[in-house]
Amino acid sequence: MAKTRLGDADYRRLLTLRTGLRRFLRWSEERAHEAGLTPAQHQLLLAVRGHQGTQPPTIGDVAESLLLRHHSAVELVDRAEAAGLVERRRDPSDGRVVRLELTRTGRAALERLSSLHLEELRRLAESFRPLWEGITVPTAGTDDGSQPEVRVGHVLAPPSGGGTRVLVDPTWPRGLRREQAPIDRWLPEVAPSAAIRRLDDGTPQAFASFARRYREELRAQSGALLEELRLLAHSGGLVLLTASHDLERSGASVLAGELRAGRPPRTRARTPAR
């Protein structure tokens, strides 16, 4: 099994993602309290309403969905029933089975909370997507070539780890002599257009919009170049170089995520001569 390679950017990305998830959960708990529910009751209402069976769920179904012991689920249902949120009903075809349904009060509370949560998730989606896509950890080449090795590095950092080094910035770094640069190839054609670069003003929201538009541009205009870069990634590794000091929030990072998410190429490429 190939040994994974984790860099500073990977740990920062994971930290940012986990912090964002914890903040969302805290936000969710606050909205539940504002609606007069406990977070556990909110989860219970979701478990009842979102049950995928053809019949309303039993307490056992709810316990499994919420990862609770049966007696803990019973206590939760008891409190929710006393609050007028759920009600127990006998299964008409088997009187031994008790099923749970939402009351009118429970349905109204859940609908309000769900609308708020979906709106918040839509707001967070674009800022989370670049982090989520970047979670794929590059590994050393596998026998079947199904996992490309794509890394992002600063153009002035000393080479390490091997792989074809491709500069993907739109302009050549100032002060760097081409004949001495440890760069195998320069592909300004895959860099984001000037209009898209202007979208990134340094804020997470702006970067999310930049990343989304850049991915759309890559898919629309750079299919052949993306395939060529995937071939290089599968044939010995690929290092995308940029002059940006924030590697995690750079065009090269977005491009790396796009390359990792693509289908494996059918053939392998030879490393281009400098």
C-alpha cells in the first residue's frame, strides 16, 4: 500500500473544514433553541420526518438513526410527546408495533428550522466546496494508475518529491531566470482569465466565487490541457507551481482539485523536455 504524503496545506484544510462544521453545528443548536426545541428534539423531528421506510418509524428506527440506546430514545420520545411535538400510534396491521408521527406543532417547527438550515447550507456551499475537493490526499503512484499524484508548490521552493513541475500562473515570476528555474513547463493557458482573477479580493466568499468560475472556465476551455496534465500526474506525479504565497487559496489549488476529480487517462504521457 502506498504511503500518503501530507503537507502543511492538508492539515490547514482539515482544520478549516472541521472548524466550519463545528460552527455550523453550533449555529444549528442556537436556531433550535430559538424555536423552543432542544437540539436533540430537532434531530428527533428530522429522524421521524426523514425516515425512508414505507411506514412511519418505530422507536427502534429512531434509535438507530440517532445512534442512541433504545431506552435513551424512549426517554427522548417521551419528552417530545409531552411537548406536543410527536405522537405514538399503533400500527393498524400489527397492534404490537408503535410508530411515531409528527404533530401539527412538530411539523411546523421542523419546517421553519429546515428552511433556515437549507438557506445556511447554500450560503456555506461555495466556501466549503474548495476545501472538500482538496481533501483528496495525493499518494505515490499506484499500480493501476487510478489515483493521480498532484501537488501544489511555490515556484521558488526547492524541488522535492519528484514529479513534473509545471508553472500554471498567467505571468512568469519576476526576477526568476528561465534557464535556471527548476520548471519543466509553463502553461499560462490553464491559468484563470483576468476577469476571473479579479473576483478574488482575499475573502473566503470571494475565493469561493473565484474557484467556482475558474472550474467552469477550465471545463469549458481547457479540456485537452487538463487531459495532458492528468497524463503527467499518472505517469510519475505532477507539481503545479505558483507564485502565490497562499497555496491553499490559489488558482493552482483549484486546478489540482479539478485534476484529482477527473477520470483517469487511458494512456500515459512522457515527461516533456524543458
